Amino acid sequence: MKPEKRIEKILRRIDVIPDAERRRLRLEMLLEARDNTQKSTSADAQPIIRKLIMNRHIWKVVASLVVAATVIGVIGIVQNGNQAAYAFEQTVAAMQGKRSFHIRTYWRSPTWIKDEYWAEFDEHGQLIRLRQAEWLGRKAPEVVVIWENQIKYQYELDDNRGEPGILLISNKKHHVDEEDLEEFDPETIVEQFNRKIGKADATVAISNSQTQNGHIVVEVSDNDRRWRRVLRVDPETSLVLRMDTYVPYDPDEDDEDESYVEGNERYSRGIEVLEYNKPLDPKLFQPNFPSDTIIVDQTSGEVGMAQGDLSDKDVASEIVCRALEAWAADDYKTAGLLFGGAPKEFFMQRAFEKPIGRIIVEEPEWMPLEPNRPRYGVKCRYVSERRGRWATTRIVYCVTTVAGQPGRWFITPIKL
């Protein structure tokens, strides 16, 4: 097919391509046409040029091609040598229709790993199952959350205490961090960038040089200079591999902040995309934890204490008093129910915290947990026996509502 006919055919196809495909394929088709026309030798080009000059219709085709290329250039195109051009809208298209991802999040430093997520979604983008490893950047405790079929498994192990891990199983219609997960969702973030760029609320810049690994570097900046995000993009798939957020640094306000600072910017957070739209191992979502794990199951029956006519603060104080008194009297059934369904093994592992004297419970203090779910910290002081000697135990118990059991409260067996 003659080059001018190929260009005309492609431009006609552009007008009938559906919107979802048009944005992704427009650039590819234009570049393909460019490459095919450039294959002609200089000797062969002379007749074509003469024909173009004499053909007013073809001039209109070329003019349309220039306009289309200009529109694409507005959103940012970079071309290095013989490498294919890149536009940010290619990444927007590539990140569409997520079905799964495996990401790491960074906080305060480009090397401080905070959380790690494995998530799967249905065809509507709704979360199906998730595994989350929390606060990897701190030494202890180790926390793993698995959510699937409206059941939440929360495992916590504190290596510093030398105790078995605790697995709390509860009814949760939605994963507690499901809304927060959108904050780290690569597809959602890229879409937000694209909307801001379209509204002229942000600008995109594509570097002429690539990273050592051959990744494309893209910067998206808020026009009010509130943040700057640096993206590393895979040139073959156009997928985001990493994005880091920087904010202005104010030494007067951020003097005690542990964040990484470079020049007049402070590192805020980052996301590393390890896998995107790839099958995840089903074993990741199975609660297979060490055999000595203490299991606290809230899905098999009522646990905790009914609030009745008590205020939130009063029920928090009352449940702690009753639980500690039951523990002191070796009534592990009552104490276990008030601790959310904890078995006797839970108390035996903590014999050094067992009350043997007067129990003093202070006024509960509000502690935020999640929307529409109250939580209080209750400070206690009492005498316990440690290594054959009496000692004063000072401890804070966390009291909150039982998920899936309206009107009931319990003491969380997992430490604050």
C-alpha cells in the first residue's frame, strides 16, 4: 500500500475507534505510519513528494496528522533516538482495569518500607481478597491481616516479648483499610493525576534521560507546589513501577520529623509496584500461621459484654474491671469472653500480668480507630507476681466494639 493511502486509512480508522481504545491506539498508529513512510529511500521519496504537492486531498490528510500529533504532544511526549515515543496517556491506559496488584509502600524515607499489600479485585474493581503486612519498617510487632468473604484474620507476633502470636478472627463486611487502600492503588492514583492534568491543576514532565534500568522518568507536580511525584515507568508495558512523593520542607515546622530531606523538599511516601494484573498465589490468602498461635475466634458466638444503658466510657471501665476480677479469680471462661473470646492459654502465657491485689482503673481515654467505631484506652494499675516477687503492673487495655455483634464491647487481646 502506498504511504499516502496508509496514512489516509489510519486517520479514517481513528474516527471509528471507541473512546476507550482511541486514547491508547492513536499514538501507536501514527508512529507506525511514520516508521513505514521513513523506510523509503531518498530516491523513492522524490516522486511521493511531487504527488503530495499535486494532491490537495493528501495535503488535508497531512494537516490532520499534524493536528493529531500536536494534541498528543500537549500531554507530554518524549522520544530518544530511535526509541518509540512515550506519552503519559499510555500509562493511564495501561493501568486501567486492575484485577490484582502486589505493592510495597514507603514512609518518611525512600528505603523505609511501611506496608506490603497483595490484593485481588472483581471485574468492577471491588476488592475480593487482601493480604497486608503492616509496619515492616519498625522492629516489632509483626502484623499480618488477611480479609476475604467478610472474615478478617489479624495475626500479631511480638518477638521482643517471646510469646506466641495471636490470631484474632472477626466478622468484617469490609476490610478496615479498604478506603485507605485507594490511597495506594496505582490505577486510582494515575487516574487522579490524569484528571488534574486535564483540568490544568497539575503539570506533567517527561525526562529526556532514562534511569540506569532503562525506566522512563515522569514528574507530576501540583500547580500550587504542594507536592511533586516522581514516577518510574516501564518503557515496554507503560506500567508504573514506582512513585515517590515529595513535599516542601519547612525547617521550622519539620525540625523533629524523621523524614528524609533533600534540598528544600521532604520525602513523604512512596509506592513500589512489584506485580500488576498477574495471578497471585492462593496460599497468600490462607491463614497459615505457626502451630503455637493463640486463636481468638469471634465468629462462632457472642463475646464481650452488652453495653445496655451504660455510656461508652462507663462500659469501657466496667468491662476492664470485670475481666481483671475474673482473671484474678481464675474464672478463665468469663475473662476469656470479655477479652473477645480468648482461650485459657492466652492468660497462662501472661501469668506475670495476673492481678493478685487491688485493681485501680483510670478514666478511659478516646483513641481513634476507624470511622463509626469507638475505641478507648483504659489505664490500669494493680499488683501481680513476677519471678516469685510482687510487683506493680501498669498496663493500658484497648476496649472497642465487637465487629458484627452490635451493642457488644470487648477488650482486644492484641497489645497497643
